[in-house]
Amino acid sequence: MSATLAILVLASGVLAVHLATVLLALRRLRPHQGTAGVIGTPRVTLLRPVCGLDPFDAETLTSSFRQDYPGFEVIFCAQRPDDPVIALIERLIAAHPQVPARLMIGDDPVSRNPKLNNVWKGWHAARHDWICMTDSNLLLPPDYLATVVSAWREGTGLVSSPAVGIRPQGWGGHLECAVLNGNQARWQLAADSLGDGFAQGKTLFFNRPLLERAGGLRALGRLIAEDAAATHVVRGLGLKVRLTPMPFAQPVGRRSLRQVWDRQLRWSRVRRDGFPGLFALEGLNSALPLALVLAGLGNLGVALAFLALWYAAEWHLTRRAGWPATWRDALALPLRDAMLPALWLATWRRRGFTWRGTPMDEAPARP
């Protein structure tokens, strides 16, 4: 087989996979799909770790109190009494007396993961056995808890959801949305549609007795990220991680290009540590390298057609799903695909990362 033919076959296969993931994600937009959950409407503890004060915190944390769900409590967990977000949380709790809510402060060094150390106290203080851990920067729609609960079906060990970026500002913000939405969310939704869901730390909905059987929160500290560890733990129980039908929104705002690089490199290292086999294939998760090779071999027309099909399909998904879709978002797609191969290569240089000032440089043993 000639080099040109080999590249054409590879490009065709990669494009076919890309188009298949788009179709699988589009299918999830259909109303009334799937079956109803099997656990009814149990009382739920909404557990929100906080650290520092971010621009959208007033809005995202307020959404905790506006759930259209029959029985829930909210526990906010902060590590330090001087955290600037504490004053905001105290005001929100006072402004919503109709919702049982508490703020707990303290750090329990039970793992290498500072997020787990932060929520440890809230996990054990929760009044209910159904616990939804939700990052502070996620904007919860009123049906958030109802959606998460209804996604629990037979054979489920955890319900999760990726985040999609909204309200980007500046090129860094649009680039972040291009990575979160048309790339990461698309892949996670497609995998879940095929029955092979992966947890994402923005939303982790657990049954506490079930997780305690597998070692509890400590078990989630066996890898450098709790979501990767949770996926392994659930699969080890013979159960599945299931995603909600569509992701929930995270306001992105303004990001520098360096911030986007650092953030995506951090999560790229998480994927390498947790799922090395799948991560090895991420080198093909970009349209530009193959298109450049095709053009270099004298197939400019084929390369342009390849890029047109790739981005048209992703753009259609973006528009249908209601994700950010301005001209800046369109131009961010090739910018993202220029970054992804460099990011993939940089990930192999070393393990670990620094998260909110805490070095996480050594990968704990896999469960």
C-alpha cells in the first residue's frame, strides 16, 4: 500500500468515527428518549466544594437553592475560614431560609486530592444517602437534581455529566468552549450512548452505601483525579457510569490562552493517568494534522473536503445543541485542533499537575 493510500484510508476512518460521534450526540437531543429512572425521587444532599471567589460564583452558587425538587439539602464545603467565598455563601444561606443549607469549614487530609479532602466533612455529615457532588462553577438549571436522579437506571453505579462552556469572552474563552463542547462533551456523550460512560467531576451523583462498599471517598483518591478513579471503582463493582441526556452549563468568561493551555494540559494528564490506552488514541483527535499530510502529498482538494466535512458536522451539533456558535467560536475550532496535538505530546513529558496551588505530581496506585 502506498503512503498516499494509507493516509487516505486512515483519514477516512478517523472522519467516519468523528461523524459517528456527532450523530450519537445529536440523537440525545431528541425529546422523551430512553426510560425513566428507577429510584423515584429520594431525598438528596447537594454537596458543593468551594475554594476562592470566581466571577460567576454569585450566580452559580445561587442556583443551588432554586431546584425544582421535592426534598434536598445543600452543603457547602470550604477548607479555610478566611476563604473570600464564605461571606457570599453566608448571605445566600440567609436569603434562602426555605432550603436546608449549611456551610462546613475544615480540611481532612485523607487523600492526595484536595477536593476530596474538602468534601470529606460534608460527605459524612450529609443527612441523605443520595449525594450529588457538584463543582461551584456549574450553573444548575431548576431541573438539575431531577435530571440527575432520573438518569439512574438498573445497573447504574454513578450518574455524571460533562460541562459545556457558555458566555465566553476573548479568544481564550472561545477556545475553552471549543475544547469543552464540540470536543470533550461530544466524545463523552457518544461513549455513554454506546454504554461506556466516563465520570466527569463537574457532576458526581452517588449512592453513599454503594460507594462505601467499594471503600468510600478514600477509593476516589487512588488516582490523581476523583472522576477517573470513580469510573474505575464503579466498573470494578460491575456497574456503569451513566450520563445525563445532555450536559449542564459552565460560564467561562474571559480566559487567557495560557490559562486554557494550562487547564487542558492538567486534564490531559488526568486522562493519561486514568485511561492510558484510550489516551494513546487521542493523537488522532484533531483534523489538522491529517489534512496537512494530505495536502503535502498533493491532495489539497481532498484535504479541504476532509476539513469541511469535519467542521460542518461539529458546527451542526453546536448549533442544534444551543452551545456558543458565533463567528469567533467557528474560528476557535481550527485553533483548538492546532493546539490538541501539541497538548497530547506535552502530556507525555511528565505526570501530575498543580491544582489551586497544590502539587499533584505523583499518580497514586490504580484501584
